[in-house]
Amino acid sequence: MVTCLVVGALGATFAFSQWDQADRIATVASALAAVAALGVAVWAALPGNSRGHRAGNTGSATARGPGSRANSGVTGSSTIAGPAVADRTGDARASNGGSANSGVNLNP
């Protein structure tokens, strides 16, 4: 929403400005956008900015048959950033060769 408003405001400014003035405005806007993008990239790369994976208040899950999987918790790679937490998860049941998880299951 904010981006649309900024684009609209810049478009209106360019439409009613002279070429040399619009050129200066575009240069400043581009420089500000580049600095903002760099700031967001640095912030995202800092340790501790990941909230990890969380599952809570989930329903039940059932797996039936070979290779099937039921998950009402958290499952994924052990390389995820941040903590993996399962809280008040529902039942997970498996039968006939399936597997079930209602907690945290991280694979290497």
C-alpha cells in the first residue's frame, strides 16, 4: 500500500515537473531506494533476526499407508535458523507403514 502511494506521488511529481527537475528527483529517489534496500538486506542477514518455526494449537493428523506422513507439529531441516517449537499440538497417528509427528522433527 505504501509503495503504491510513493509510486503514485513520484509519478504525479514527474508529470508536472520540468525535465531537469524530474531528473534530480529521480536521482535522489533512486539513491534513497538503494540505501533502504541495502539496509533491509543487512538487517535480514544479522543473527537473531529469525523467529524460527513454531506450531501451536494444531488439529490432529492421520497417515495411512507406506510412506505417508502425518504432522501436527514442526518438521523440516536441522539447518533452520532460530528455534523450532511445538506447543499444544494435536494428535498425529500413523498406521500401515506411515509415520507421525506431533512435536519437533528436524532432519539433517
